Amino acid sequence: MKIYQKTNITSGTLVHSGACVLRYIVINTKNTGGIVVSDAITATTPVVASFSANAPEGTYRFDCVMATGIYVDVSATSPDITVVWEKL
């Protein structure tokens, strides 16, 4: 059985440092600004995903190996985002 981790964020956040798998990004409340997901430990490149301000609420599946970590940068006002990931 796979065990996934979840991290709920409301601002720019280092979700995990080190190799892992990004499973899902869940936008729980309507986004009012941009969301950028990077394979990094800071808001930098490489960018794995970018959501615009009009991205609808929902679950977005990635199943993407992240070599460095997961950093989620937000320019939204009070977003409610859940990142689901797995340790390697």
C-alpha cells in the first residue's frame, strides 16, 4: 500500500525538500491569483505547473518525479491548496 503525504498551503511554501513524487494539486477554493509549482526548494525553475487566476477548483493529477523538492508559490489572496506527494 502506498502512503501519500498531504500538505495544505495558503501562501508560498516549501512542501518537501528532496526527491519525491508529486501526485496531485487540489485547488480547494477558487483561485484569485496565480499558482506556480517548481521542482525546487525556492520559487525558481524548473517550473512543473502553472495555474492562472481563472483555474477552476478541482484535483489535478501529475504523478511526476521531483528531483529537488516541491515548492509552491502563490500570488493569490488566501488560496486553499492541498499538495499530495509521496516520499521516494
